[in-house]
Amino acid sequence: MQTRLFIGGRFVDAADGATIGVLNPHDGSRLADVAEAKAEDIDHAVDAAAAAFPAWRDTPAADRGRLLLKLADRIEADAERLARLESQDTGHPLRDTRGLDVPRTAATFRYFGGMADKLQGSVVPVEKGFLNYVLREPIGVVGQIVPWNFPLMFTSWKMGPALAAGNTVVLKPAELTPLSSLAIAELMAEVGFPEGVVNIVPGYGHTAGQHLAEHPKVGKIAFTGSTAIGRRIVAASAGNLKRIQLELGGKGANIVFDDADLPAAVNGSAFAIFHNQGQACIAGSRLILHERIADAFLEAFIGLARSIRLGDPLDERTEMGPLTSRQHQERVLSYCATAVDQGGKVLLGGRRPTEPALQDGYFVEPTVVQAKATDRVSQEEVFGPFVSVTTFRDEAEVMAIANGTPYGLGGGLWTRDLARAHRVARALEAGMVWINSYKRVNPGSPFGGVRASGYGREMGFEAMHDYTDAKSVWVNVEAQLPPYYRR
């Protein structure tokens, strides 16, 4: 388990020796004391990335890609250790870190490894006598801030396209969950990434994150986290007008029409909200049911939710682990009181589990709350195993409900009507829509939102473009001078 900052190709202590205690959310025990980056450490990391940039930019794209491909292979070879480390640090069940998080991390690095030499410029058809071509050039030093809910996976989502495009990176993991990002740094050093190309600096948002967002040598900030912090990132970036990419909060509408395949919708909707304890920006946290099937759906859905096995994340039988921190556990539970205060009804859960083996962990039972579409629990991101349930009569009403929050990250619908599926997908104001499924992701598919859910995209060609600047080059191929300068 690596616990020091990774700067300039070496693991080092923080400049002032400060550390952060990292806790196991299953029982509150101390996993590690990790070096805490502050402003001086961020300066060192940015300087190392800036020094490494010219050589990395000029490295043949295929060679950059080969290093990313080697990293993907190395991650797969070390999959079990990474999965267990991620489960210990986040509370995410081993069945998921082993089956989803680690494979997706390797797949993302492999995708962008293959993408590195596929990023092409273009030629613009212009007037006779001139050639105009467009180059895609790396931005330079990019700062990246990843959240605590999927730290391993988001590390690959952020670093993969940035490195493939020729940028160098200073990445700040969340102070709660830095261990898997530091483990990736170990593997990157092993496979031969040059010194300074990647720097990983755990620290607090208000110190390390703020300084990184303000830093004049950083050309872009890519941030995943809350909408409130996203606004602060935008303000902090104004000093040198750095590029910003924001993947922020969500309040996903999960719509079930009366013609849906109910067993599939029940199972898919449970995954949409209870996977990773609901700690996902794309979670289907608003369940919007057609009134004709609402009772039958809820009976099956609540029965399934009641059967979910809570427990030790390292136990392969566990289906839902603890939330990642005690503070977040209290926040999620507070929304149950909020729901009742506004006239809602708790249909299931809304409390800590009573089993003695779970008392020391940060657990919350799967929670289902009946609420109005305008209630706080239907409007604000709870970010836990907490779903609000609302009913609708017709398509016009459900679209008003679905688009009736400030967010626009992801949404889904369940129907057998193909025309309706495409019609509703177009009408949903979201960056991603799932039809008869939920929370599907792929390295080639753009990931991101609109409105209060941010802007810019992870993954795919869009991500590569977001990590480059377009340079337009004009060539006078016939050596002509404009008529008004001719003599």
C-alpha cells in the first residue's frame, strides 16, 4: 500500500510532513496515514509536469499509446490486489470492484492507448491557392480532481485521454479514498512512464484542490464532484482563463411506462439506485412510475430491495457495502427526516441496519420514499441508497417531472414501444439516456451532462478533443500576395 505523494516519478513525503488518516468504512478502523499535499506540494507537482511536457508532447503518439496499453495489461495482472484495495477504501463490494471497477479501469486505459495515434487533424476546403489544415495539439499541464465514489475508475477516465493526447497530469484524489490512485502511480512507474508525466497528490479540496484550480501553469482543470464545488472551480480558474471540464451532480429520472417488462424494470431499477450504495452521479434516484403499474412494480421492487445483503465489502456474498464516510452516512439519513417533514412516506429503510455486525460501519439500509416531484428529496442529490417514488398519468406529465430539476446528467426509461422510446430519449434533457437499461458505460461512449450537471465529456473522441486545442495553419501554396499589396 503506497501512502506518499507521487511527484516527478518518485514517491515523496509532503513538504511539511502532514498526513491524512484514511479509514475503512466497514468498521471505522484506520487503513493508512497518507501524505497530505498542500500548496507547496502542488507547486512541485506542477513544475515536474511542466518540465516533462515538451518531451512527452513530442513522443510519437504510438509510443504514448504503447505505454497506456502496457499499463492496462499490468492492471489486469494486479487485478485482485486493486479490487481489494478499492473495496477496503471505498466500501464498494468486492463483487463489484472485481467484476466492474478494475475491468473498466483497464479497458479505459486500453481504449485510449489505442486512440493515441488515431487523433487526426483535418483539411479545410478554402479558396484556390491556399492550403488550410487544422492540428490537434495538447494543452500542456492539466489538473484533474477525482471524487471518492469510484476513485480507481475515475483515475483512468481522467488520465487516459489526457496522456494519450500528449498532456502531462497532476491528479488530486479525494482525501477519503486516495489508495487506488496511488497504486496506479506505482504501476505507471513500473511500466516506464517518464518522470513527471504523471503526478498524484492526495489532499483536501479547499487547500490542494483550490491551489491546483488557481495555478497559472495549469492549462485545464477536469473535475468530477458536486455542482457547488464545480462553481468554485470555475471561479478559481479565472486567473489564467484555463479550460474547464466539469462532471457534476445528477438526479436521474428512471421512468417506467405501463407497457414495460416489469421484472426487467424492477431489476434494472434496483441496480440503478443501489449499486455502489447509490453513490453515483448517474444513479436512477427518481423512480417515476405510470400509475397503472405503480402498485405491482413497488411490491416487487421493495421485495427485492429488502433482500439485498449488506455486509463486509470483502465478503463475496455482500451486495451492498457501507457508505464511504460517517459524515456522508449522516447526510443521507437526514434526508429521511426531510422527506417526512414535507409529507413524504418512507416505504422501506431510512435507517441504519440493526445487525450487531454492521454497527461500526457507515451503513444505510436500502431506502424507498414516496414523495412529490417538487419535494427536496426529489430535487436534491442525496447520493445514497435512497430513491424517491412519484407516479404519472401520461407522457406530457412524465416529461415535465423528468426535466423538472436543475440537473441533466443521465436518465432512463422502460417501455416496449419503440417510437415512444426514441421520442422520450430526445425529449429528456440529459447528456445520457438509457432505454430498457441503466448506468451502462463504455470507454468509446461520451459521458457527461448539461445544465447543473456540468459540461465537457469524458470518454471517446470527445474526450480527446477536450484535451487538445485546435490550431489552424494557412499555407499560401502559390506564393500569391493579396492584390492590394502588389506592385
